[in-house]
Amino acid sequence: MKEKILLDTDIGSDIDDAVCLAYLLAQPRCELVGITTVTGQALRRAKMASALCRVAGRDVPIIPGCEKPFLVPQKQTEAPQADALSRWPHSETFPNRNAVEFMRSAIRSAPGEITLLAIGPLTNVGALFAADPEIPGLLKALVLMCGVFTTRTPNSGRLEWNAIGDPHATAMVYAANCRVHRSIGLDVTLRVCMSPDEVRRRFRHPLLRPVLDFAEVWFRTAQRIVFHDPLAAVTIFDSEICRFSRGRVEVELASRQALGMTHWQEDPDGRHEIAIDVDPERFFQRYFEVF
């Protein structure tokens, strides 16, 4: 049986979103019911998603979403990897729909069947849960690439980009009561990475060619790809890749310096699951075997 996935993404900034979307499009067990984009230049991000969908020969609804966080300034105003779009056919226009309403409609049309995979700042998801408080309970699962949970470092090492991108939305999402509320955090995802030379050697599949073009923009300022978002996606299809612990997550809103920090407390009765370990070899095997 296929897994129905609704993807919320900030594709176009860190390259891992495109790496993740390519995996979902190639994964035969994935039924991608829709894609919403978030943060600055949401339309350009939607165009990037459409380029990958076209290469895959898939007609997936793509809806540009919220560009501004609830209460803080936008930290991610541009989608630089979209500069490579000129080499890949893509859609220029998208359905005139509100992304939050699209998500709401998709989830309500298939209660208990859809996994919401959120791999960017959580503005769209927070707005969705605020607009319809019943939605968390109608999801099959909520899977996030978000937060830092097990690293014992000073505050600056405990801040993760998606969590701090819209900290108030992050707090709303972690307050939601989902059947499965799972997070793969930065402390675990940093263990699955790849050098530019290895990326260029292994990204040979036609669906990975546009990703490689986008990656060349990323490599102008980065020395590696960390597979943050793909790890979150692959755990949906192989939960043994990561080891999980149950507990409670609270999001820091009181301290300006630590706004959006995720605080973790292990608790067997807690509503949250967080990844505490990963098998990198198994992850890369599962990722590349679908291509």
C-alpha cells in the first residue's frame, strides 16, 4: 500500500529539500498528494518543485504558501538555487489557491491516511493547525525535520534553522496532538552527509540531474550536502534507519537569544518522538536504491 505524503518545503535554499523531493518522486511506495512551499519567494520555490515533477513525469498539485513568519522578520528571503531553473522546463503559474486551505482540504478528504512531511520553517503548518484545530488528529502522522534534541552544547549550538525560522509557528506545531508526532533533528541529520565530488559521481539518475544543477549553486558557498530532509523522508518508509525516543518537546519563546530552541524531556507517556541515532549506511542504501 502506498503512503500518502503531503510535502511542505522551503526548496531553493539548502539543497537537501530538492534531494528529498527527488526521493519522494522516485519512491514507488509514495503517493505524493501535494506540495506547498514556504518562506521568501514561495513562487520561485514552487517553480523548482515543478521542474522536478516534470522530469519525473508526475502531475502533482503545487501551491506557493506563506512567505512571512507570524511575528518575527523573515530570515530566508530568497531562493538562490532557482537561478538554475533556466535549464529545466517548469511551470510558471500555479493554481490560484491558498496553500493552507489546500492542505486542509487534502487532509480532510482522506482522514487518517496522510502523512504531513514538513521540511522547512513551520509557518504553513502552524497556520493550518490554527485555522482548523481538528487537523492534527486527522493526520496519519506528522514528520518534521526540525529542532535539536540530544546535543549538549551552548545555546548557539541548540538552534536549528527550521525551528527558529518561525518560532511561534514551531511552538504551535509542537503543541498539537497528532497520532504520530515525529521529529528528526539536526543532531542526528548531521551524520548523513556527502562531499561535492561524491554528489557529482552518484547523482546520475535523470531525476537527480536537475538536483545536481541546483546543487552547483549550493556548492558556491557550501562544502558538502547534509541529507537533513531526505533522512526525515526515508524514515517514513523504513523506520529502522533511526532509533527513536518518546518524550515531550517544548519550544523556547521567552528568550530573544534562544527563540525557537527546542527543549527535550524523555517521557514514555509523551506525545513526541525524536530521533536519537541513525544508521548512515542503511540510510544511503535506502535513499539510492529507489533510483
